[in-house]
Amino acid sequence: MVRLGIELGLNHDPTVQNIFDDSECQLRIRLWGIVLVHDRGTSLLLGRPLAISPNDTNTPHPMRPKSVRLDLSEHFLLSHPIAQIQADIINSLYSPHGQSADSTMRHTNRVVKSMIEFRRQLPERYKRYFGGTADWTLEERTKLVQDITDDEGLTLLKIGIARILLLRALFSNKELEFSQRHKALLDGELTTMERSESSD
């Protein structure tokens, strides 16, 4: 599918080619977006390298059209920046070549910053899913789960998968000290890093 997309030139930004009208450009952007999200998902599920590097495409992410007609789901639009984060994790932390602990932590810090920035740009209602519910009543927690939309659920699932992918890479890296690997196992290192970033 990726090869066919490349043969069709979908990996090149159609808006700068001056041969497609607006609707054709949007169609090509969306189609390539589907290909990339599928590629990243397949890589995650099967433990394979990406079929196309982020540097091999300049096609922009799909965006909501300016027209009144809303024919793109929120989940579809949010899948692309998440897929970009997943690609970064796969390329930088799951490389078959070994890397030092310092290099691993540099990559990790960059990925965490990307995750934080992505979360900051989410619609306001997503913040209730990241703030913790320890002080909530059972009724409030139940309502949170009952009110979740399909778009929100799928988006949160993909964010969770990216987070697990990152933590797994840290825990499995024998170059890191035991304390760093243990924190990753407990999800503490990432949570601590996110809190310190958010307070800056």
C-alpha cells in the first residue's frame, strides 16, 4: 500500500504542485494520511520498521475543511500527530543498532516533549482524562466513562499505545541503569517528566 502510494506521488505535497484542484489536493492528503497511520499501526502491531520514513514525505497532515460540511472525524484528524510520535519512538528507540543510555534519554526527552505538546493542543474536554480521578466520587468516575465518545476513546487508546511503546523501550534497554528501567516499568519516569514539563 505504501509503495502504491509512493508510485502515485502521494508522499509529495499536492498543494505546491499546481496540477491539482483543491478537492483533489484534499483527497490526496487524506489518502496519504490513511496510508501513514496504517503503516505506523502495522509497525507497532508486528514489530517491524516503518515502511516510509517521516523524512521521505512532505505531504501535510489532513485538516478539517473550512466548509460547513464536517466530513472528517476528530479521531481521524488527531491520529496523524499521534502516528508521528509513534514513528519517532519506533525510529529512535527501537533501532536494531545499540545506543548509549545518554542517547536513549535524549530521544526519550524529545518524545515526551512531543507528547506534552500534543496534549496541550487537544480540545479542552480531553484534559479531564489526564488529570487523575483519585479525588473523584464513584459517580463522577462512572459518568466520565459513560460520556466518552468514540472519537475520544480511539484517540486516548492511541495515546496510551504510544506511551506504552515508549515505556517498553526504556524498560527493555539494558544500557539504562536499573533505577531508570524500574521507573519506566512503573510509568513513574514519564509521569514525572510530564509534570515537570507542564509546570515550566
